[in-house]
Amino acid sequence: MLLRLWRDSAWRAVLFQVLLISLVLLFGGWIVDNTLTNLENRGISTGFDFLSQSAGFGIIQSLIEYNESLSFGHTFVVGLLNTLLVSALGIVFATLLGFGMGVARLSSNWLLAKVAAVYVEVFRNIPLLLQIFFWYFAVLSVLPSPRQSLSLFDIFFLNIRGVFLPEPVFDAGGMIAVWAFVVAAVLTVGLVLLNKRQRKNTGRPLPFLKATGALLLIGLPVVTFWLANGSLHWDVPHLKGFGFKGGIELLPELLALWFALTVYTAAFIAEVVRSGIESVSKGQKEAAAALGLRPGRVMNLVVIPQAMRVIIPPLTNQYLNLIKNSSLATAIGYPDLVSVFAGTTLNQTGQAIEVIAMTMAVYLTISLTVSMLMNMYNRWVALVER
Amino acid sequence: MQKEMIEARTPPIMTVGALAWIKGNLFNTATNCLVTLVIAYGLFALIPPLIQWAFIEAVWTGESSADCTADGACWAFVNARLDQFIYGFYPPEHTWRVDIFFVQLAVVLAWLMIPAIPGKKYGLVYGLVAMPITSWIVLSGGMLGLTPVDTHDWGGLMVTLVLAMYGMLASLPIGVLLALGRRSEMPVVRTFCTVYIELWRGVPLITVLFMASVMLPLFVPEEIVFDKLIRAMIGMVMFQSAYMAEVVRGGLQAIPKGQQEACDSLGMGYWKSMLLVVLPQAVRMVIPGIVNTFIALFKDTSLVLIIGLFDLLSIVQAGLNDPVWLGTSTEGYIFAALVFWIFCFGMSRYSQSLENKRQEH
């Protein structure tokens, strides 16, 4: 009887799964039990109460109001925002550099293609952490002191404390103009979409599209600025004591991480772009050329749209890698989520499990959200076969 | 309508030769002329001073950074510390044991990678089973009359290679199992494997290493103490096996269904059909992907610096803090980068050549 059940593959599958579940449960229970005993023995408290306790340590860069008396919950938000900041900066610049290098690798100019190839092969084969260290310790920390800053037109400054840029300061009228610009941008996007639909339906574009767009984007803010009697002045950084005051300050930690992430990820993006462009069959280019399109238009209207279908999925993967790699910030002390929360906060509270679980949950949420969007996009652009 | 005969065009002046090549590839359009000139100027401004710094003015031997000049590279630092960069704090009188490990690694790689060497099957068994065991015994000692060497004293290139090799050896079989599990028809197994894979692929390696170094000791009874190197290895294997699983799954998906059906009709069980028919084809198909995962693993070993292990990068980093060798950070990083680069570039070339060979068939 038992032997017959054993020989029935359906029963065997059930048995195997029951076994697996019980094994996992047993193992999980064993871990939980050990952890609870260990925590008790070491006198570490559990739960998320620590999030409302006062943190008591400073953070060198924060996008929101933060001081030492605020809670560990605030350190979590500050760290998360810093992670998002460096990721966003990295993604934008890595995309630009990566696309440039990817196209350059396929250039008809031999020298340009070789330079791009050397760039890709050098930077993607060196560990990112090493590149971060190189920028931080070998490049940015040998810059001159604030008093001997390198400066451009006396408004941009570069020294060992980082980069200092002038910051635009608007009054109330100026803010209205900024909002007018946002409105104009939204309207322009709407116009472009409308144009696309019109072209699809009738084959004719909207008249004066470029002129209307430019007029909206430049005219509307300028007119509102003038009407609202706004004013704008630049807060230029200036030497005060041993450092600079005013303006936008980019810390060397941020710069090093940003450069390294950009250069490293761009090398991978270049490869993604190159293989995407190469995946478009030669016949497409030849057909477009035979129809009389110029090389630039062949690229923009025929090759790139088809290549994007191949490029976007691995490109999103690179973006996710960049976000995850930004956690290397902790090695040079840039206050990102891992450094501030899984580092300092963990050391102060000792609540390893809660802190690491929260940190992992953040990255996991980002990853899963992006891959969900990716799947939606893939369904959207998938070739509809008749 | 054209009435007159059009004059025959004169033949192009140059179609072959060096000049024609230069004209066709560097100066074929106005933009390309400009680009070529700009790049040529950039290279001209960059490369001679670099060679001057790195070779001509460089100082190769010395006792401290005082022996070096400002105009040239201070390779004396790398030279003086080379043993430490390779062996870490391994007792100098025992470094021959590390050399045995290096030689074994080189033999296995050559055996498996060079097509002309026969007996790949034995090479595989040696590389996957015999070599790891003998290497571990020789490195850690305590057996066969070898003095035990604590993993605290391990460091440098040796730790990088140990982490990469054992990480690879463990993550490959686990990855294969996970890939099979994710394609299994049993819902519990499938869910379990999918969750495991997506969980580790969704988080940065650093958090996994933090977890392995901070949380792992909490998970086991206090009597069991893992040393740091083992903990880092566990973290890396958990992480890398998830990536490996996805690579192998790609191969499994590419195998036509007919193969599995043929096995079924021959009456082969699940494991028999997988091990003898499906997996050999699938794994062979994704060897380039496996090599790429391995390159990522190799670069990622440098992250163990953050949990306080001394791999190649962190031992160079530690050396830079020595007051005797102040101001040599560029040289140190270039050396470490060169070592990592040689390994990674070699592997990526190998993976590309495999891919090309496959496409030729």
C-alpha cells in the first residue's frame, strides 16, 4: 500500500511539499527561538519603539530639517532621501554618458570607437568600491583648502570641502514664475501628445508646434515674472572663516559616490545601448536610407525606436543596480540609508534585526516596484503579431 | 529627359593603403575630422605625461614615501608591500602553502579552459571536489602536521581568490537547485524558490553582508561560533546563488520541451532526465552567463572590506594609512585596480570567445 503510494508521482509531490514546509517551519522556528534567547542574554530590546527615541548624532547632509534631538525615525527618512538623491543624480548622468559611449562605440570614426571601447572595458572590469575610493581618497582629498579654492568666474568653487555653486533665491513673485514654468511644461507635454495623436489619425502634424512650445516654455514664466513684479537674486558662496557660506554645497562624499556610480554604470549602459542598436537589422537602415532619410533621421526615426524595445529592460536593470550600489556610500561615509540607518542607528540601538529588515524592505520595495513597472512596459511595447 | 551622355566619373584616387584607411575611417566627414582632431589632441596631451609619471620618473624601490619624487609614481610602496598584498598576514615561513593554492587554481583553470588539454571530466572532478578540499586543508592547516593558521591572518589577493572560488563553487549547485525549483510543478517548491531568488536579488550585497556579520550570530545557539570569513562567505553565497539561479533558468527555458518529453517516454525519472539530459545542455548553453556572474562575484569580494575582512582592496587601503607611505594612494589604487582588471578582463574575454564559438556552430 505504502509502496504504491510512493510510486504515484502525484502523492510523492504532496509528500515532498509537506516535508519541505515542515522543514522550513522547523528551521525558522529554530532560528526564532535562538534569536530570542540570544537577544535576552545580551539584553537587547525588541520592537520598533526605538524609532521614536532621540537619535543624538548629527548627519553631514540632509534634505529635510534634521538635528541631533530628532528621532531615529527621522534618521531613516534622511538616509532614504540621501540614497534617492545620489541615485537620481547617478541615473541621469549615467544615462547620458552611457548612451553617448554606446553610440560612440558604433561610430564610423575609428578613433572615437576605440576610445569608447577602452572606456567600457576599463571601467566595468574594476570593482565599484575601488573606483569610489579612488575618487574620494586619490582625487578629491588632494584638492586645495578653502582659502586656495579653484574657482570659475568667482562664483563656482572647488576645494577639499567639496563643490560650491550659487543658489537661485526667489521671492514670492519669482515663485509664481517658477510655478508658471511647471504649468507651461505640463501644457507642452500635452501638446506633444496631442500632436502624436493627430499625426497618427490624419498624417499631419499640428501647425507651429515647435514655436508654440518654445513660446509657452519661455514666454509664460517671463510674462508672469514681469507681471508679478518678481525678483531673483543669486546666493553666491563666499569665504567665511575656514569654509564657505551660502550657495549650494556638494560634499566630497556625494561627489565621489556620484562620479563613481556614473562612470561605472555608464560603462554597462554603453554595452546595453550598443547591443540594442546592433539588434536592429541592417535592412531597416538600408530601407530608411533608400527612402531618402538622412543618417541622423535614420537613427532617430527608425533605429532608436526599435532599439529601445531591446534596450529598456536591461537598462532598468542597470538603474536598479545603481540604486543598490549606492549603498557602498557607507565605505566613505556619505550619509545614505545603509550608512546612517544600518550603520550608525544600528550601532546606537543594537537592534540589528529590525534595522536590517527595514533597510532591506526599502530596497526590496524599490526593486519590486520597478520590475512591476518594467513588466507593464514590456507588455505595452511587445510586438502585436497578427 | 537626359539627352547628352554623362561623362564617366574618374575612379576614386585612393581605396587601399594606409592613407585611404585614414581618410575613410578618421576624416570621412567634416564632423569626423573635428572629432578625430579633438581626440588626438586629448590623447597627445594626456598620454606622454602619463608615461612620464608612471614609468620614466617613477621610483621603483625605497623605504618610505620620502624616497619618492613628486614628478613620478611611487611604485616603491607597492614593491615594499607586495608580499602583504598577496598573502595578507599569513606567516611568512608558511606562504608556500598559499603558493600551492595559487598553483592548484591555475592548473584547474588551464585544464578546464584550454581546449587542447584532454580529460575535462577529471579536470572537473578535480576542480569541483578535490581541489577545494585539499586547498582548504593546506591553507588552514591543523592536519597532516601543518601548523594551523587562523583565518584572521589571511588577507590580500589570497582572500579575494578564496572568497571568489568557494563562493562560486557553492553558489553554482545551489543556483541550479533553485532554478529547477522555480520551474517545478509543485506550487510550494516554486513559491519558496521564487521568494528566495527575488528577495536576494532585490537587496544590495552590503545589507546581506551586514546581515551575515551582525544577524547570523544571533540566529544560531551561542555555542556555535562562525569566524568572520565563513560568515562573509555564507552571505556571498546566499546572494550570488540567486543570480546564478536566474542565469541557469534562462538556459533551462531555452531547452526545447521535446527533450523532457523524450525522457518521459523513455521512462526516466525527474532527476535522471534533469541530470543526464536537460541540465548538461542548459548549463553548457549559459556558460557565458555563468562566467559573467562570476566576474560580478569577483568584483563584489571587495565589499568584505566593509565588514572588516582584509581582501586585496582593503589591505591596500590599510597600507595607505601607514604614515611612512603617506601620499601614495593613487599608486596603491592603480595597483589594486590593475590586479582586479586583469582577472575580470581575462574572464570576460573568455566568456566572449565562448559565445562567438557557439554562434559559429
